[in-house]
Amino acid sequence: MVTSCNVDYYLEECAAVVITSPNYPASYDDNKTCSWLVISNELNRLHIQVTDFMTEDSYDNLHIGDGALIGNPVSLFADGTLSGSAQPVNFTSAQTTVWMRFVTDLDKSARGFRAVVTDLCDIDFQCASNSCLNNGECVNTNDNLQYFCRCAPAFTGDNCEIAVPTPCDSDPCLNGGSCFFDLATDSFVCDCPAGWEGTNCEEEFIIMCPPAHCLHGGLCNFDANDQPLCSCSEGYIGDRCEIGIIWMLL
């Protein structure tokens, strides 16, 4: 237990230390400023649990922050300033060091506080290790001691590791068609190859040239984009074989 002021405490792996206000549980001194720095020897994150708290409200305050810069307001935990009769609270550091600063005014005191700082040696911060698969989003809960995965629509499971069954699993697209799952309608859409159509690419689609498209005996075929392509008879040229070639003898 650390009861004295202005102490740097190096915490061993998996260990915990109790920090209290001076004289706890008797009344602390007036006009006092105490600071504590707790450092994880194994560079683990730290958990702080304030188990008891009673001070002169608004005048005697305990500040708790993340990192080694004691009193730095930027590193102060959210709700990290305690005063009066505070309920038990918990904080988990993002860094491997935490600081505490206790400041009292010139009169009126109370029993103070008791806090436990624990080295989180066996906590797996899953969000830092990308445990959510298949583009799932990891969300920390409970002061970062737990997590859950917010999965993409096509996946489920604790870590988004299970593919949600879709209509495409049964290969509904025939004749070489490609199946795409439509999330908006929870159904499938087939992308059919040339020559096939229908919901499942089940209907053969015979492409026919427009009537009399190729003139003067030209043969109508189709290019790679299924557009009419004329093969002209001798003596004619043009997209539709519409231009006659005039032969001139020299």
C-alpha cells in the first residue's frame, strides 16, 4: 500500500498496488498536494479502480490521467476529476503509465480515497490485434476490457468469421452466368453471358440482325459487343454494304 505523497511506483507484471490519500481512512491533511506515478515494468496497460472516495465537495479533488505528465489536462481521463462523494469508478490506460494528483484546500477534510492500480498482464485487447474478420469493425466496451465485432452484412459470428448464407450459395445462375447477392433486397441477380437471358440465364437469346440490315447480298454477323457487323459482297463497302465500288480500267 502506498500512503505517502509524491511517489513513483514501478508495478511488476500482473501485480497490483493500493494507493490512498494520506492518513486514510482517517482524515487527510488540509492544504496538501500529493502526486503518484504508476509505471508498468512490463509495458502493459493499467487499470485503476477507485473503491472508496469521500472529500470536501468541489474543494478537495483527485485527478487521474493517462501517461507520465502529471497534471496535464490533455491526458486527464474522461470523468477523471473526482470530488465529494463519488461512486466507485474504473479507468483503463491507453499507455503503460498513469498519474494521480490529490489537491486539498485550507480547511475541511474527510477520509479521502482508496484506489487499486492493476497491471493488465493477461488482458487481450482484441481490437488492437484485428480480431474482427471480413471487414468487421471492432468496438471496445467495458473500459476496453472487452470487445465485440460489428460485422459486415454478409458475415456473422463473434469475430465475423461465419458467412451468412445467401441465395447465391445454390448456384442459381445457369449457362455460365455470374451470381451477385443484392443486400438491399436479400435476393440474387444473374449477370448472363452473351446469348442467354432470364432470371437464371435459362433462356437462350438468339440475336438476329434487323431486317435488310446488310444490303446488296451482304451477310450479317455480330461483333464482340453484339452489334451488327456486315460482311459485304464483292463490289460493295460501307457499314451496311451500301456503297458500290466503281472499277475503272486504266
